[in-house]
Amino acid sequence: MPTVLVTGATAGIGREFVRQYAEQGYAVVAVARTASRLEKLADETRRTYGVRVEVVAADLVDRAALEGVAQRLRSADDPVDVLVNNAGLGLKSSFTDNDLATEEAAFDLMCRAVLVLSHAAATTMRARGRGEIINVSSVASFISAGSYSAAKAYVTVLTEALSTELAGSGVSATALCPGFTHTEFHERGGMDVSYLPEAAWLDVRDVVAAAIADSRAGRAISVPSAKYKALVGLLQVTPRRLLRARLATPRHRR
């Protein structure tokens, strides 16, 4: 039975990754901060899909906890076949309005944790000659919209570079870059997105299904839906000076 490890597993995109991989017969290693939510997720997943579920309660901002998850990825006795780096958070305020501790925690979660876990997975998987890494980024990585956008740009570029480095090794690395997706992400972050039309939103099931398919196809970038593919194409040819012109505010985040 193959195994997937998902961070930020109890909500939103992470929870949907757990559901779809479990439905396909994968054992699950679910990582999140809250033990009670992890146990509830594990019970539901075992009961519905009959797969093995291991829970790891870990705050990935904490370096010791992060290293514990990295060690799980390095295991030779119980290997992880797919890593999904999904844990993240929204930043309601702008960079200069946030206190430094908030910005540092966001950086550690969305950049450093992705770096550490991607390195642990990539080196271990490459030695085995197989494996997949999916790093959840955002369409925001293609614009200039505060430190959230910068963090996601780091994830996208790191994943692209890793995909190139791993070419021919049997290991793939894919950056998932969704647009606005129906989850509790914005509500939990206290972000007002009521101004957005329904046409701007993606279904989380479609987002995750596209990511899994693109990962298996070895694609470095996964942008679900034709409308967001078109948007990203436009952003990539738009002069950077225009993307700096307050194109988005903190509320415009996945």
C-alpha cells in the first residue's frame, strides 16, 4: 500500500488531498497542529476508506516538531511515496501593519517548512528512485501582493528548480497554484472575499484532482482550470512594474 504524507491535513485543500488519496487506497500520514482534529479525521478516513492512517500532531513553525516530520519522511522501513506540503495561513494585514513575530511565523510555515520537508523527501525518494512531491502554492505567486505573495513565489520557484534537478530520477516535484478555492481558508484568516463573483471560485475537489493528475504526469506547475491558466499566462507576460501597482491587497489571497 503506497503512503501519502499531508501537512495541514485537517482542513481545506489538505483534507481533500487526504480524502482523494485514501479513496485511491493510499495509507495516510496526516500532519496538523491540533491532535483532536487529527484523530477525528483519522477515524473518519479509516471508517470510510479502510486505509491505515497515522497522525502526527506538529506545529511546523517549531523547528524540533518540523524535524520530527522530516525524520518520518526519511524513514526507510515505512517509506512515504507522496509528500503534500499544504500547511499555510492567510495574512489579513499588510506587511508593515503586521508585527514581526506574525511575519516570521508565516515565513517559517510557508517557506522554511516547505524547504526542510521537500529536502527530506527529495533526497530519500531519489535514493529509492521513485516518489512525488506536491507543494501547495498559489496564483498569488505570480503577482506582487505582500509577503504572502512573496512566500508563495518562493514555493513555486523552489519547486520548479527541484523538478528540474530531479528530472530522470523517478521523482517529480509539482507546485500547485490554485486561484480562489472554496474552503474555510479565508474565513479562518478573517479575510473578506464577499466582493468576489461566484465565477472566480474553484471547487476544492477539482483543484486536488488536477494536482494529483499533474503530479503523476511530472508537471512542474499545476494551475487548475482554464480560467486561471489563462490568467497566469497573462501575468507572466505583464511587465513587473504593473504587477507592483497595488494589483492586489491582502484580501486577495487563496
